[in-house]
Amino acid sequence: MVKGLEVIELDGHVMRCVHDQNGNHVVQKCIKCVPVEKIGFIIFAFRRQIATLSTHPYGCCVIQSFGALFRRTTRSTYSG
């Protein structure tokens, strides 16, 4: 399982992966499995792209993965 070391190879290629039928699954898996502190470059790649991605057939799935990450992170932060 990818935990951060190999993930950096996606840096600079995130948007191309998100728009790809198979690549979007890779990005979703990174969001789900890699520690948040190691996927900042993915979050950075999405700046000013949320509206466009949310209406894209594959991009919307990646945005939903971020929603799940946000809920998990928020839950763990406030559950104390």
C-alpha cells in the first residue's frame, strides 16, 4: 500500500490523473490511504478548480473523496 514515498511522483501530474479514467482512482486512493500531511500537493493542485472538477465525470469522484477525508479529519479533531 502506498503511504507517501511513491505519492510524490504524482506531483505535477495530479490534474492529468484526475481527468483520466484510471488515474482518478489513483488520486482517490492517495486521498484515502496516505497521511494528510503528505498529500498537500494534491490539495494545492485543486485550488481554483473545484467547480470545474465537481462537474467532470471523474473529477467529481475525487472531490467526493476529499469530502470523506474532511469528514474523517473533522470527526477525529472534535471527538477528542
